[in-house]
Amino acid sequence: MTSLSVRPVSATGIDDIDALFSAFADPTRIRILNILAAGELCVCDILDILSLPQPTVSRHLAVLRNAALVEVTRDWKYAYYRLALPANAIHRNLVGCIRLRFTGIKSLESERHAAASRLKKRKSNPC
């Protein structure tokens, strides 16, 4: 019988993993991550695509920011969100799931297509 070498995970590591999985544990946050996989979007675009009220979207974006899954750039009165660069392998794999594994789910495909269309229009007509 071979012995497996297992390194203990620090409390901070466990907390980070918990934050990642907690952020993924809500359908609205999955939808937000899905459309951000198309590229950086203004909050107004996120509201429009998801047809959700601003306080709801803001609350979910805060959870995603706290889990380091999204980053924000502020430009005057506009806030632009994008997927954060993965901080570790778990983060990279979870975001990879969003990018690659949600094909075939019509509602998510439709929302990501809408996000991609917004990005194309944004180049000629910013917020």
C-alpha cells in the first residue's frame, strides 16, 4: 500500500475556497459570471441582460468581488466588471467551467450571446 502525501491547507486557504464555492452557489451569480465570460460589461448592461433590479445585481456583484471572482473599473459614474484573473488552480477550474461547460443551457447561451452583442456595440457606442 502506498502512502499519499497530503499537505494541510491553511485556514486562510480554506476560507478562500469557501468564498469561491459560496459565490458559485447562487443562480444569479452564475448568470453574472456567465455573461462576464464574454468580456467586460458596464453594470447597466448586466442589469439589462439579466432583467434584474439594480440593488439585486449590486448585492451579487459585491459577493463576487469579495470572493475575488470579478474586478471592477470605475469611470466617472460607470462601473465596468470583468472576470478576475484566477488566483489559484481551483479558481481557474471554476471559471473554466463557466467559460466552457455551460454550452447547451439555452438561457445561459442566450445571455452570453446578448453580452457579446453588447460588447460589439460598445466599441462604437459606449455607455
